[in-house]
Amino acid sequence: MAGRSTRSSLERVARETLDRLPWLKIALKYCIVHTVNAPSWQSVSYRRWRAKEYPGRPPIEDGPRVLARDGGAWVREQTYRNLTTSLEAEADYVALRSSPGDVPWPSAVAHLVDAAKERKADLVYADVESADGHEPLLVPAWDPELLEGRSYITGLVLVSSRLLSVVEAGSRVTSHHDLMLLLTERAEQVAHVATVLTSTDLACQPDVEAVLRHAERAGLNGAQVKVTAAASNLQLVMRANPLISIVIPSKNARDVISQCIESIYVETTYENFEIVLVDTGSDDPLVRDYYDRVAADHANFRVVDYPEVPFSYAKSCNMGAEAARGELLVMLNNDTEVVTPDWLERLGAEAARPEIGAVGCLLLYPGVKTVQHAGVGVGIFGIAGNLLAGVSATSRLTPTQELLLHSRRNASAVTAACLAIRAETFAAVGGFDPRLRITYNDVDLCLKFVELGLRNIYLPDVVIVHHESVSISKLVAGRRDWDEVAVASRQFVLRWRERAGSDPYMNPHLSRSDTLCRFVPPHSQRRHDQQKDGSIVSGSWPSWPASWRQVGAESHVTID
């Protein structure tokens, strides 16, 4: 008891000291966060867990109808017709290695077959690790946009014979990536097993020609693959010349709004746009004079007066959307700066697609290459958080972080600091929920799109600098209306309880207690229990099922 009392006293003194010295608290948090986020630290964490849970890597186990023949190189050299005709007629599935050097883990085939049966999937893939076993690649659930730029379905992949039979005979297969594109185009259900099942090469390099052929088959005419040192991503082109309305809520803060507006007019290459500035009660005459000068210089600039106390981002954006004339809307914070000249073309080309909901981009903090937003993860902190926030975009990243940061991909949500959407789709869901005045209104909006069967997209090569919250007074920025934020959090959790526990685009083995997307061993993952009233209580995630259990499979499987 004495020891417990002493520890409590020390903890109390430490908290009081940190409260008196906020700079020390920030410095300690910075050091801790960046230490645990270092790839070397994460590699050590993964290897320790791996050695404890699975001390060895014996070769692939013998199972029913398993033929251990490497087919990666063979697939690349032969036509698809030759591949299908080489299969045993009685096989239910075919298991393909992505490359000859892949080493499947014991029971890998059984795990994949189990998932195929349980989810009625005709293509199943899993997480993988580096060939030396030092780093995992923890991939998301099925993501068609991600596969268009990165060969992320790698390692051992299970394919049903039915799926193979519907692919046109004679299709030329040039790579594993090409094969995955062909198969997923025709698959009725694609499933992901959130378990490392193969040791392989983690490069995920795309087959550019295969991606372009896929884009042509998908009707994405004119699409190009942009190859950079960081990644390769498919870039779509605008099929028409729609009017894009940029909606910007703002009040006073002349230096802030002028920086935003001037960056738009100086940097933007797309010409058919308008700016709808929703003024929420400016009383600074210099700001009004600035509006008049911009309107005199640019016919596509309009001010909509919507004075409201207290400020509501949701209502002001809804008002701007009603006043907008464009087919496409871009919600934009007033504390942002445009960096990518063709940002409207890129956002608009994606948002114009009928199967897409919201489109967001990479937001960076000013002056440094630190990420502020790379999509939103639902379930972080028990609610939602910006993926990779606080991660340096120029430092070495883990394979998983690199995939998430630099890849065009699906996300459960994107921030409304820069969000593109079709005007008719925005209106169809009633716009932003006015009950979520400041926070979570964008995540709520995006999840409404998901409920409609639409996909939200994050674009890594559209970059916006975000001076987050600089236009809010210091008093409010310090408190950020925490009581209201707590109420909004409960409303969000009650509405999206099921979504908050299972974001399909965030691997379950990634941290939920921070935004760093770092590996967390399954049994030590932390969760935030959601109570019936929507309040959050910290706890431990339930133990994940044993990943390496020996599972019998009745189906016949052929490994090529």
C-alpha cells in the first residue's frame, strides 16, 4: 500500500509540474512520439512480437492438393490461357505466389481458404512481411484505387477457379500486378486477411503498362501513371470543363484570407472556377476593402454574408453550397495555401465520377514537411483522427506508412479543410450536419457517402499547406469549445458506433491510440470502449484470433 501511495504521489507531482510547464509537456510528448514512430523502433517491436509468437519460419506445410511450384515468373512469361489450362480440373482454388522468392507461412493456404469460404470471396489476399522478417506491410481491405497505382496485393494470393474461368482466354499477362488487375475487375468479392502470411519483397512496384490497359478497360480515358521517387499513382483527367465552386468560410483575419485567395489565383491552372467566400461576420473595414479589391479584379469572386454567433463551419459551408453555381464543390479552409497548380483538375476529375463521394488531399503544416492530414482513420482515439498527423514526410517511413502516405487510395473520410464533392451528391445527403458545428462534421459527411455505396479518395500528390486554426482567436483555440467537442464526440460515436470499431482502410494492427499508423502487437492494442451514451472509456482490444493456428481445409488447392 505504501508503494502504491508513493507512486500516486509521484504521478500527481509529475502532472502538476507538466501543467505548470506546458513547454516541457510538449517537448516530452514530441520526443516520445517521434521515438516510438521511428522505423527502427517499430522494426524492433515487430521482431520481438514475431519471435515470441512465431519463433521459426518452416517451409510451407503440405496440405490437400498443394503443389509447391513457383508460378510468378511462369505467369509473366506465358499467356493467361496457358495458365488456366494448366490447372487441375478438380481444384477449387489456385494459390499464386507474387514472385518465386515468396515464402508462405505455415497454414497460410488454410487461412486463405477459410476466409474465402466464410466471406464467399473468389480472391483473398493477406498482409506480408519483408524477406528478412524485419518489417511488416499491413495493407487495407480491398481498395481498387490503391491497386491502380501500387501492386499491394502481393505474397500468396488465393483465387477461385470460377474467377479464373471468367477471364477471357488468351489475355496477355505481363506481371503479377497485371494478373491482379484482371482478376479484381471480374471478382464478385475480394477479401483481405489481416494477418502476415508471406515473407516477400515489399516494393509494390506497379506494372505501368498494365495499369494503363486497366484504365482503358475501366473507361478512364486519358489517365496517366505519374511516377515519382516516392510512388506511382494513376492520374485521371477531366472529361469536361465543369464549373468548380470553391467555398471558403471566413471572418476578419485579413492576412490569413488574403494568403489563401492569392495562392488560388496565382497557382491554379484550371480556369473555370469561382470563389464563394462566406463571410461569417467580419467587422474589420480592411477586410471589406480587400473583398472589394478582389471582386474588382476577378469576376469569379463573390461574397455571401452569413453572420452567425457562434461560428458554425457546417452551416456556413452549407450556405456557400446553396449559393454556389458549380457542378463540383471544393470546401476549403481560409487558413490554407495552394501548392499544387493542377489541384482543381486532379480533385475535380476524381469527384466527377459517379461512384466517388468526397475527395481529399495531402495537407502539410507550414514551413516544414510535417503531415497534417493524409486521410482520416475512423476509430483513432475511439472516434476519428487524421492519418499520419505529425509524421515527417521527408524522414524514413515504415513500408506501411509509406504506402498510406504516398498512394492514391480509398479512405473512410477526408478532412473538409480541402474536400471536393459533386454538388448534387452533397445536396442529396443534406450537406454537413449543423448539429456538428465545428468538429467531426466532415467525417460524418464522408460516412454518409460510404452508406450510399460511394468511395472516398485521398490524393497524395495534391498538396495544400494548412495553417491549422490560425484564424480562430487564441481564447477559443486554447479551449476549442471543449464542452461542445465532447457533445459532438458523443453524437458521432452514437451515430457511427459500428464504423468506429472497424475502419476497412486502416489495418487492425495499426495503432488506434495515436495517428502514426505504427505497428502494435495484436494483444497489446489499445481501444476506447464506447458506452451506450457515446462516452469513451479506454481499455484493451480483445485478443485477436491466433494468427498461425493449424486449420484444416477440405477444398482442393493448387499452388502455382
